[in-house]
Amino acid sequence: LSADIALRRKETLTSMCDERARMLQDQFNVSMNHVHALAILISTFHHGKQPSAIDQKTFEEYTERTAFERPLTSGVAYALRVRNSEREEFEKLHGWTIKKMESEDQTLAQDYIPANLDPAPDQDEYAPVIFSQQTVSHIVSIDMMSGKEDRENILRARASGKGVLTSPFKLLKSNHLGVVLTFAVYNTHLPPYATPADRINATVGYIGASYDVPSLVEKLLHQLASKQTIVVNVYDTTNKFAPIKMYGMDENDTGLLHVSNLDFGDPARKHEMHCRFKQKP
Ligand code: WA2
């Protein structure tokens, strides 16, 4: 194989991989901006109005009609911050108890419904989902602080005021790995220099979006009709010694590999796209 052809092959792989990585990153960024706007919508029309202008029906209709603004997401939901001292009143008002997030086998069961879940055990505070897009209605009433990944996201989102991402984990009622994006909702308009303590104090709830990564990346790559040519894998490389595969088959070595960086907007997480040609030259 001449050096000239080899070089051209390398350039082709680089540009195909970079293009796909940029598309994925851009679509992720577009969704993130819209989820951020939803946090402001909740702050303005739910917490900022007496009585609230948003109920489950309004939220469901609005999020369904604006779903095109959030490519790659499988659903959005709003969880309210509830202190233990407010729990009884909250539960009486809603007519249901705050539920504990349950084990995988329980949530994968065909007849799984939140009403069958156990009540959340006593905690200082909870984050029960009160509004949801219809696609994730199975998380209504579940305390999002009772799930490890969701809890970490909530704590980091409210202290930082930024959109934050979980590591890949198995989402409820899904067979694949996904990630959750969280923005805190505050009861006042906080200045950029607000301290973490100010932010934690002013927190009233959390808006979150779930990304079913395999099916959404698949859909994106499908639009490009390049699947005969290259194999794409997406990794969470936050821990570079233990990367987590979020999308793709086992990489089989066909020689040339190109790695494109992916920036999903949370500096605490690192992601990469790995591309290879399907066939050896
Ligand atoms: N949304 C959908 N499926 C899930 C999930 C989740 N979290 N966690 C596990 N499976 C309401 O950060 C607040 C959404 C959490 C937001």
C-alpha cells in the first residue's frame, strides 16, 4: 500500500469521526440548553406564581410539544425538594407517598408501577418527581435522592448552578446504559458569584433529562448512512484507566483507529468517540 493512499485513508477516518463526534456533541448541547430553559420555566411559572401556572397536565403537554428541541433525550421530569418536616403535608397534598428507587429486577418487571414500590425510608430531605414527560411517567413519586447516580447529580447541580451529568448507568425501565442531566431550580435569581452555600439554600427542585445513549446515538448515525464504512464507539473516559462503553460493539482491531474528543458540557466528565474502518485496506 503506497504511503499516499495510507495517508488519504487516515484523513478520511479523521474527518468522518470528527464530523460524527461534532454532530453528537452539538445535539447534546442543544438539548442541554433547552433543559436549562425548562428550569427557568419551572422557576417562573411554578414557584414564581401564586397559584402555580403549571400542573402535571400542562407540563406533559408542553414537554411533549417541545420534545423536538431536545434531541437525544428520552424524557424530562421535575423533582421537588421536600424536607423531612414537610413530608407528611406533601404526601397528604399529593395523595401518594414518596417512593424509594428500587432494584433493577423489580423495575424491569412487566407489571412495574411506582404504586407498588416501597415508601422512602426517613431522610433529612427527598426529591420526589412531581411532573414528568409522558415517556418517563414511571418515575413520578420516586425520590431521586434514593438512587446513587441521581443523588450525586442533584448535590452537584444545586451547589454549582450548572448542568451536570451522571456516569453511564442503567436507567429505570431500560435495558441500556444511559446518562441523566440535572439542573437545579432556585427560588431567587442568583448572581453568577453566588456561593455554593447560597445556592444550596435557595434550591427548590431539580429538572432532569434522561439520555438512552445506545438508541439515540444509533438514530443519529443512521441519518448519516455511513454504517457500511466505519465502526463507532462512545466511551465515558472520566477515569481513563477504566473507560465505560456507552455505545457500540466490541472493538475489533482493523488497524487504523481515530479518537475524537466529545465535550458534553460538564467539565467533571470526559467522553471520547472511537472510530475504525470496518474493513482492512
Ligand atoms: N430519569 C429517567 N429515568 C431514570 C432516572 C431519571 N432521573 N434515574 C434513573 N432512571 C428528575 O435530576 C432530577 C431524572 C432525575 C431528575
